[in-house]
Amino acid sequence: MSACVFGHPKITLPLRLFVKESRDSSEPASDSLEEVYREQIMDAMKIESERRIHETHDPDEIARLEALSLVELTKSDNPDLVPALMARLGPVRAALDGHGGGLVVTESRVENTTIGDCLSLIIDLDGACVSCGAAPGTLQGIQDDLLMDPEVIEVRFNSGMLEWFDELQREFVLKHGGVTFV
């Protein structure tokens, strides 16, 4: 059995399904099987994406970029801001890299909060990620990964991106995308 990775039909991973007995007998077997399967798919995707990222990017450079303060990069208008943001992305980075896409920072604003200076971002995508059918998932993955950084308090997306989609796609991403456009 294999699974399509990042919507790419040529890239497959072998999957092995191991089912653990449910500790809670009230939980339906199909729900626990679905959860086990989902977790294994996510683990396989994470392993594959990390492999791809380390094949195409120097791990020492990724570590250097991850150690940089996003707030300080923004304050100094440093060109390492986008690479540092990319270094903070998880599996979605492999999808961006694999499809020739990347982040474009439309606006970055340092905000003084009770926990210190934090970053509010408005992001756009470029490359082949423009108008990709997987864009809603990509956007949510970018948002979720960046919000894991303690210096990032807000991630929104440029509303101009909505023009990439036809009416049905636009309606879907606005209703179910889990991201904010400005």
C-alpha cells in the first residue's frame, strides 16, 4: 500500500498499518483505526519532508537561520527574514520547495506586547504555489508552523491571493481555510 505525498502522484511512501487495541472500549473501532492511520500518514509525511529538506538545504544553515530573531531581522530590514521564516516551516516547506514556491513578506510589523516584542506578518506566496489546488492546506500549514515561533503572534495572508482562485475555490478557502486574508 502506498500514499500520495503532498498531492504529487509520482511520489509514494510505503505504509504499514499497525492497529493498537483501544484502551477505551466505548471508542468505536473505526474511529481508533482512522486515528492510527492518520497518525501513521502524518509520521510518514514528516519523515519524507525532512529527508527532502535536508537533501536540498544545508542543515547547518537551517540551524543558523532558526537561531536568528525574527523581530531583530525585521527591525534591521535584514534579507535573512524570508529564509529564517522558511527555516521555521515543517512539512509544508518540502511542498513549497518541491513546487518552486516560496514566501513573500508583504508586511512585517513589530508589536510591543506584554511578553515583549513580537511579529505580525502578512504573507503572500510565489512560484508554482500560485493558484495550486492545495493552497488552502499550504496556507494553513504555513500559518500553523510560523505561529509556533514565540516571536510570531499573527500570520495573515495578502487578499490579492484570492484572485488566484475561481469562485468555488475562493468560497472554500474563505469558509474552511482556517486563515485570514487582509
